[in-house]
Amino acid sequence: MRLQRSSNNQIITLDPNSSLGHGGEARVFTVPQNEALVAKVYHKPREIQASKLTAMLANPPDNPMAGQGHISIAWPEELLRSTDGSNRVVGFLMPRVKGMHSLLDFYNPKTRRQKCPFFNYLYLHRTARNIAAAMGALHARGYCVGDVNESNILVSDTALVTLVDTDSFQVRDLQTAAIYRCGVGKPEFTPPELQGKNFGQIDRAPEHDLFGLAVLIFQLLMEGTHPFSGIYQGSGDPPPYAARIAAGHFTYGSKPVPYKPTPIAPNWEILHPSLRQLFVKCFDAGHSQPNLRPNAQTWQAALKEAENALTTCSANNQHRYSDHLQSCPWCERAVKLGGRDPFPSLEAVRQKKHLQPLPPKRTPPVYRQYRALDRSAAYYSSATLSKHAPLFLTLPRSRRLSRRKFNLMMMGTFSLGAVSLILLMQVLSDVQLPFDSRFSVTSIPEPPSDGKVAAKSGNNFVAYYKQGDAYYKVGDYEGAIDNYDRAIKLNPKDAQVYLNRGNALYEVAQHSGDPDRTYRRAIEDFNRTLGLKPNQAEAYLSRGMVRYEIAQYSKNPEKEYQQAIQDFDRSLRLNPRAAKALVKRGIVHYKLAQYKGDLSTGYKAAIGDFNRALSIDSQEAEAYLKRGIVRYELAQYSGQSDREAVEDLQTAAKLFLKQGNIEEYQLALGNICVALDKNCDSFLRNPEKFILSTPQSLPGEGKPK
């Protein structure tokens, strides 16, 4: 691919095999003539993109750390034009610096502990300060990020930050006064006044960004907890984040709201008083008066004050906490989390205790057949809101259960975004903390280039096949599909590549504005797999999961449920000891029973599947969780004791805690809380004491019920 630089008309040649990643609009390439740059080339260049980039180049924002040689914002540096005589703008050049990670890797305790265990609370404060500094520089020049979220921010292991994907920001042309809007946004970072709006028709303002900035800072300092997350105390299903934010239901604010903080979240009091005051001002007062939200400079000052107030724990010098507290909250939290220290000591890391306990090993994750708590980017739309939460069982609407329905816990969502693209748009920025040589940093795997794979394999089909697997592993499902497409063109008779592409399509559909079309494509791939390899149990299992998803919105859900059950039946005939398939079939039996109103037969079938799954794998926590939900429901209908249901939920919570699956652990705690009804408040004060003090034996020590 030959392109021309606009500054000096130099011709640069981009190797198609040197692609570093791609998104929906563009692909990023290395620049052979200059390793410090990357080229972003649009799939379908448009005149509006050229005009927007021209306005950005004419008015670059200040770099808060220019004096130290760091770049806070990955701003376009030069236009790239076509060489076909049209002279049209097809992309741009921008800086390339390696060695940074998604912000999610640092505010998610699990990934931080694994990838950078010495990134302590001081570093989290400094990261928040640097994000505020970069956003303040943008606002000073009249720009708005628009789509504020963790996927557009990269962080180094020394707390430097970089804002990326800058060509999606809202841009005002100083010459023409034209405004190039940001047409996307994620609901959990969107301010209340913009919830449900069409972003393509709205001019963003700094106060809109400031809401998202406050959410990011809250998550950084509260171990990934979203400020509007919590256990729903009202009737019916928990509202999505969009509804919570629109209603101003800040869980930790001064106003009464129908939520309790999640048991696993840190205590609100760990935050410095100045920060707590700003969060209340942003989310409470700023709900109806957006102009009252603290600006970036105010956050910088408060974060600096909070950082200066940090003291070091005498028991673990990696524990830093605000000096307004009487004792170290991280020591207490480590005990609460079953020994998983959020900020492990040097000795613990040397002994690799910070990685324990690990989830039990499962089938390699390259081909995800089961729906997980996936946090891929999901832009705001009605379809997104309807599928905002992962698959959970819910109780049927009935008068008898109206007062004691399960209020399932809403989890904080973490969107990873286009990982493979973001990892390669990396530049440095802002105030740097000293690098600690004890840091243990492991980057997210970077998909190898087609050329590298081909050189190793000597076979183009194998090259694209392996490249697809590599993209799948890092969560770039579009990239995986693109490579599987190429592999299929070279060898349309390989069953496994159809199965893999179908699984990638399934993942894409989870966050698609048109999921039905993508689900149908996935089913076509599973059908092709079975046509080539009729005894492929995984294909039946995957197809059953897709059919279950289709049933959620189908006009004829009973048909889809029945077809899903048939697929699970076939999968189990081929692999009778597939515990996960039994759990999934049990869930479908449960949902079908609700739809048909045949609770006795359907619930019995569901419990039978959960029992069989546990007889195969006594560590299958999901089976305990779902069986507990069904047993609780049956107890409410019959008026009998729900003791067995509570024990199942307790066992599920124990196993999730043991496996390090904090998201599902919180879900189990939420269900226990509702099952305990009036005793919920006392339970939430020390949930671990309750679930760990039960007299029943741990799974594996006795026969499952």
C-alpha cells in the first residue's frame, strides 16, 4: 500500500502484513521508514474525516508534560493521502510507543495483582491526577473526549497516562466554527442529562466529560467499583446503569437511594475527605446542575492533597492509606478477600502468593463456548441496555413472590474495547513516578503479524488460522473473524475453523446493535462444522447457547428453547461428562418452565441437570448457584423451608471466593442477602463470616445434594 505524506510528499509503503490492529473504521500499520510512528488508515475514507483531522492539526492541545519529553495525548501528527491522483486524505500518522496497558489492568484488582503487583494506592492516585491533567489540556483548547471510558486510556507501570483514539473526540474547527461530534458513548460513563440521547445530534460540553472523569477516578480508587453499583433494594429486576445514573442514584451520596453498597466493595471512608466531597458534588449536586461538577484542575488539586496524606502501613509497606484513618484498610480487606491482598508485599510476590488462589484449570480459553462476564466495548444503544448484564436467572412474575423476588446484584462493567488496536497506539504522558525494579509486568498478548506466523508455519491456511486464534485470545473478535475468513477461503473443508469463527461471532453478537443477524451467522458456522464433523460435541454446545440467546427476544421463544435443549442433548450424548453442558441445559429447562407455566416438571428437570453436573464436578460453582435459586423459588411456592437453597448459595459463594471469581461471588452474596430477607443488613456487615461458618462440608468432602 503506497501513501503520500502531506508535509513533504514523501511516499511511504505500508506492508499489509505489518498491521498492528484494527477497529471498525480503520487499521493501524507500522511505518517502515520511521519506527517511532504508526499509520492509521481508514477502511472507507470520507471527506468529513479529512476536515476533522485538518482542524485537529491546526489546533493541537498543550501537552502537560512536554518539558519532560512525554506525550499525554496521542494526537495526529500528519495527514496521509492516496497516490491514485485523487489526493484524498485516507489516514494519518501518530506516535508509537510501546509498554503501556489498558487502564482496566490497574483498577481491576485481579489483573493489577497479576500484571503489576507493586502498583500501589499511591500510584493509583497519581494515575488519576495524570488523567485529569490530560483531560484539562483538551478542555482548555475547546475539545471534548465525548466517549469517556477506560478503553481510551493507557497507563504505564510508572503511572504515566495517554489518551488514545483521539480522532473520535469532539472537535470544533476554529476557522469555520463547524463541530465534528463524537457519535458514541457508553452508558456507565454518560451523564444523566445525556442518557438515552442520540449522540450524533448533540454537541458535547466539558461538564459532560467531567461526569465520566469522576467515574474513572472513583473506579481507580475504589478497586473498580462503579459509583452507581450496589445491591438493589426495590422490587423487580435491578435497573441498568443508564437508569440509575438518570435517576441520580449515587450509592454513596447524601440522598436516600434504593441500593446498598456491594459487600465486596471497599469502604467509602477509605477515600480522603476532599475526594469524597468532590464525588458528592459531582454525582449529587451535579445531577441537576451539571455546571457544579468539579473541573479537571479541581480534581488535580484534591488528588494531590490526598496523595500527600497517604501513610505507609507498618505491616506491609505496599499498603498506603489516608492518614485520616485509624488503621490500615488494606490489611482488613486482604482478610475479607480470603487472603488475596490488593497490594501484596514483596515477600508475598516472591513466593507467588499474590497469584493464589487461582481458578481451576479449564479447557483452554481460545474457543469460548460459554458466555462469560465479558467486558468488551458496548456502545450506547437500546440493544446494549437490554443486554447490559450477563446471563442471570430471574424469578417469574407472580403475586406470591412479589415481596421476596431475587434482586440480583448489578456488577460494575469493565469495557476492554479494541484491545489489539489500543495496545499499539501508545505514547507517554504526565507526571511520572519512579520505576520500581521489583515490578512484575506482563503485557496482554499482542497478536502476531501474519508474516511472522506464516514464516513459522510455512502454510498460509495455518498462518491465518493461528492469527485468528491470537486475536481471539486478546478479545479482538473482529480481528479473529477477519483471519478465519481468510483461512476458510484457503481451506473451506476444515471443521475447526468454522467452529472458532462461530464462537467469535457469538462474542461479537453479545454487544451488537443487531445481534440477531450475527447470531444467525454463528449458527450457520456451527452447522457447517457439523456437516464436516458430525460428532463435534462443542459445536452442538455452542449452537445451543446461541439458540438460548435468540430465545430471549424471539417471537416464538418456546421453539428456540426446545432447539437449545436438543443441541445440549446431542452434545451430552457425545460427551456425557460435560458438566458445563448440564448446567446450561438446566438453565434452559428453568427458563422454559417459566415461559410455559409448567413449574413442577421444568424445575424438576433443571434440578436434575444441576445434580448430575455436581456429581461429575463437585467444584462447579454455577450449578450450586442456579440450583439454589430454583430451590428458593420452589420453597416460596410451597411454603416450605428454604434452608437447602441458602446452603446452595453459601456453597456457591465459597467456591467462587476460592476460585478468585469475585464477580460471581458478589452475585451469590446478593442472592443470599435477599434470601435472608430481614437479616440482610447484618449479613452484609460480615458476609464472609456467615458463608465460611456454615456447618456443611465443603464441596468435594461429601456427596452433593
